[in-house]
Amino acid sequence: MTTSDGREDLLAGLTFPPGFVFGAATAAYQIEGAVHEDGRGPSIWDTFSHTPGRVERGDTGDVACDHYHRYRDDVALMGDLGLSAYRFSVAWPRVLPEGAGRVEQRGLDFYRRLVDELLGAGIDPWLTLYHWDLPQALQDRGGWTDRDTAARFADYAAVVVDALGDRVRHWSTLNEPMVSSLLGHMAGVHAPGVQDPVAASRAVHHLLLGHGLAAGRLREAGVGSLGITLNFTPMHPATDSPADRDAARRLDGQQNRMFLEPVVSGAYPADVVEDLAAAGAPLPVQDGDLQAIAAPLDWLGVNYYFEETVRAGERPADKPPTSFIGGEQVVELDPEGPTTTMGWGISPGAFTDLLLWLGEKAPGLPLVVTENGSAWDDEVDAEGAVRDPQRVDFLLRHLAAVGTAIERGAPVRGYFAWSLLDNFEWARGYGQRFGLVHVDYDTQRRTVKDSGRVYAEVLRRHRDRG
Ligand code: IFM
């Protein structure tokens, strides 16, 4: 592998503690395809992506990376990259096509085969139970706005752990409940496409309650490595003015603290509770809920992509709808400097600060970076290679940021790159490529990008150091 052109310095500077987990992550709807196969029921993302105007170019997850049929090759690819772990999600509607009740054995069998393939290749499976693909049948009964969905999620967790608990050690309940609640029910840019502050705050609480109830069931089944994955966006005020500081406080509250604090401390932040009540969208907390939500965890999954600067003021009319309750009175500034094709800024320094902050907010709780990555316009060139220098740079700088956080005392135990493969990037469809491996969607041909090779080199050096 070539590590010329200045990468060598960055590569040489990367050292991680023994036992540090290096993996890559994906999610069911983004890669599996095979949406009608083996009895799978429809999910809210099938409905959403098939609704005209919801997803760019009308893209859907119908075929995606066809991973459902190609999982063996994909696991072999992971082996070639030298991954020690793979984070994937189980599609609830494959296992319970109606969301509750009847179990579809063929759906469970797929994940059993996938897990066995991983174990056979020496790759540790990290399973996420919910990465946004709620069974449509539950949505028809109110989805996450309905308290009962939390109980159904716990039942689903029990079914999956009963089937796979003997072979999967690492379990995560939810991926990014902030996105499925607020982007799905406030901004309406994700499934189920609702724009209603009351629905949004109900979805927030019921997702977290679902996490707590599922955690209880997983523990009963003997799970010893249990976590939840939250996405964090550090929020900075544009100026020191009280109005801008308050704008940053409000967005930080809903983006970061509203999900972290109940999980690790058993209470919603008081200022957020007040903000939501004042907006007429109180969190529907009942007795005992917070105790369930604060179920003890073994690790916290951290997804980090970018930071944001905000100021007080009327949100410009040409911006997409706000994801935050009351966010109409906050302006999110465009990032300074280069951006990825998602339009996101690049701030590895903020990643270090975030990990240190989390180390303080959740003392003693190990952190695992469950996602970090960047999207670029990648193409296979005439030599059959995918040159993605920007992703290489992003990857190495963010790995260095993790290393710095560890040196300064943050208890980070692992890093999963987002993503193993280019895939269905939700409302942005297939136009956004996050993979370490390029996917040609016409032929399903996989091509390891330069960034995949560099990541493999990081992992090789880590292994060689023992
Ligand atoms: O693709 C998503 C993933 O599903 C959840 N976290 C962010 C990624 C990039 O947007």
C-alpha cells in the first residue's frame, strides 16, 4: 500500500491501546435490499421512500447493496480489510413483519447466517436492534408517538436475543434516537415524515423508554455488553451575546443533552423540560419511566460527524424545516471552510472535545465511536481504483482526534468507520457515498477505495504492535 504524499506522518502518529476495537458500520435498510424476501413486512422507510418527493431522485432501499444475498462476499471483504468488528442492524420487520406477534423465522435465520459468517472470519458482531426501520403496521397504530410501541420494541428485543444471544456479545438498543424522533416527527425529512412538535416530543420519550425496557429484557437474557448509540453535534454560539448563547443552549439541549442525560443520569435536563413545555410539547413522562431509561450500560455509542455554530434569529425561509422544537427562532450558520458533499463542515478538534466532555458527563462509562465518516463524490477511475484523498484525510485526522482524546483520559474503547459500503443515505438517496468500499449500483461490484486501504493499514499496524 502506498502511504506517500504526507499520509505517513499521520499514520505513524496513530497509536491506540491494546484491545482497541476497529470496525466498520452499516444499517439494515441502507444495505440489505430484498425488501420483499423471506416474509419481511414493510417498514416506515419503504413507505417513505416510495412516496414521491421524499427521497432525492426517488431512490429507495429496494435493492440497495443487495447485501441480503451478498453478505458472504461482504464478510470476506471485511476480513480482507482486517476488521476486528462489524456493526450492523437487524430489521425489525424481517423478524416481526407486523411489528408484534408472529415471528418470521426466515428473517432470524438470515441474521444467524450473517453472524456465523462473521464469527467464522474472526470478526466480532456488534448488533443494533433499531436503526430507524419501524414496521409500518406499528406506524399505522401511532408509531413512536404511541407509548405502546416502546413495549413492542422490548418484545422484539427479547425475540432477537433469544435467537442470537448465544453468538452475539455486543448489543445496542437504538441508533440515534435524536434522528428518528426529531428528523422524523419535527422536520419531517425522515420517515415517517411528520411535522408536529407534540408528536416529536412523544417520539423522543417513547424511543428512550423503549431503550430502557429493551435493556431490561436483554439483561434478563444475560447480555453482558450493552449500549445505546447517540449522535452528538457540538453547538457553539456565534457570539457571546445572551441571545446567541441561549440559542446554542436550546439546540444543544435537544440535540445532545436530552438523549444523554436520561440515559446516563436518569433525568431530562431541566432547561429542556421547560423549553418543551413552553412550546406546548411536553415530554410525556410517567412514573418509573426515567428509572427504566437509566438502565445500567456497559458502553455508550458515540456517532460524530460535525459541529455547528448558531445564533438567535428567524430561521431563513429557504432552509429546510428545523429539526428542533422552537428551532424556528434559531439560525444554524453555514460551516466555514471545506465541506463534504453532505454540506457538513470538518472539525476533528471538536471530536476530541466531545469525547472528553462525554467522559466527564458519564464518568466510568466506556465510550465506543460507533460511527464517524464523510461523503465525497467517488468514482472508479480507468485503472479500476477509487482515489478518495479527502476521505483518507478525514479518516486519519479523526482517528488522530480519538487518539488525542484517549491520551487526555477519555475512555474510548473502539472506533467504527461509517460506512463499510456506499449505501442508501436516507433522504439523500444513493448520491451520497460514505463507504470505505465503493459500490457500483448497476453491477453491485465492490471496489475498495484508497481510504479502505489506508484504514486496513492502520489496523495492520495496530495488530503488529500487539
Ligand atoms: O447514514 C447515516 C447513518 O444511518 C446514521 N448516522 C449518520 C449516517 C450519515 O448520515
